[in-house]
Amino acid sequence: MSLTSIFAYEINPFQGAVIETDLFPDDISVFSHTLSRTLKEVEEKGLQLVWLFLPLLQAELVAPAVNLGFFYHHADENGLQLVKRITAGAFVPGYATHYIGVGGVLIDEQDRIL
């Protein structure tokens, strides 16, 4: 990866950039520089947020990302999801922590379940 490149990303329906890289460079300075260039492009496009998933095996990249303004969203056994607001006050949805179900029963006048 050259020092003039950016990380590939997709724009989601909520005007957020989702960085799509399965494996980031191991060199922290290359990672930081490339991420900075990516953030600059995203900001120039007027997007709201940037989403960055760091694989567990590349946890050393968390500190450089946080230094660029990312914060924790959630973690799972595979890695850590970070997000950065490009636009102040941009909405960051919460992470699902549980499921809620709904049920219903119809009973007629004779107390029979329909």
C-alpha cells in the first residue's frame, strides 16, 4: 500500500463510510497515514460517520485509530468496531444487546383459543 492511497470504503444509506479492509497494514505509521487520508476524503465528500472494524489480531491499531478521533462502538470475538463522527452530532446507532419478542393469542367469547 503506497503512502498516497486510501482505504476502500462503501457509503451506507445513512451517509456513513464503512471501511472495507479485511487486513490492514502491520506498519502503524502506514496505517495511520492511510487512515488520515481516508478521513480527509470522507470529510470532503460531506459524509457523517466513518466505521472501522479492527480484527482481533491487529489490536495494535486501536491506539492510532483512537488518536485520529475514533471511539469504541462494540466488540465481539473477532475484533473491535470503532466509529468516528465526521459531522458533529451525527447519529451513531446503538449496538443490539438483546432481543425482544412479541406474542398474541385470540380468545373467543367461549374462552376458546382461536
